[in-house]
Amino acid sequence: MLKLCAYYLGDVDEADRARFDAHVENTHLPLVARYPGLKSLEYHKSTPWNDKAPEYYLAFELGFADQAAFDLAMGSDIRRIARDDLGNFLPMFKGTVHHVLHEVNEIPLP
């Protein structure tokens, strides 16, 4: 399995958070969910821990069975539409977005 992760290192101004979060949850992620070959989709919203504010505002994980499924999604029309949608919410984000493709290796639990 492969997972494409988008890590949002930074923050959204308090005044923009509700609008940013609503757009991500109600518009952007439903577009991403339509990627062909997508096996799983996760949205992680950071929360304070150990009395510290999180460095990452959020993260997305898109799971694909294999390289062929990943390539299909990356070349799709719906991905182009989702990328165009970034302009509708990304300007509210103050930070950097890092994309990382991981090969997933599960460890059996005892």
C-alpha cells in the first residue's frame, strides 16, 4: 500500500478557522474522495498535547493499493479539479504544505 500525505505545517488565523475548516471538510475532501483508485482517506486535525500548541494544523492521508492506483489518481481529471480548489482555502493557511509518498508496512500486533 502507498499513502500520499499532506502535512500542513503552520496555522490558520482564528478569524479564518471556521471558514477554512468548513471548506476543507465540505468541499475539498469530498472532491479528493472521488479520486479513482483511492482506497482510503483520512483527515487529521491537530490538537494541543503536553501543554504545547501543535506545529501542524492538519494532515491528510490518501491510501492506494499500489503504484498503478496512485498513478491513475494523480493523472485524473478530478485531481485537477481538487488542485484548482486549493486556491479557495489555501490562502488562509499561514505556513508550508509538505507532500510525502510513503510505502506502508504494517506490523502485526501480538
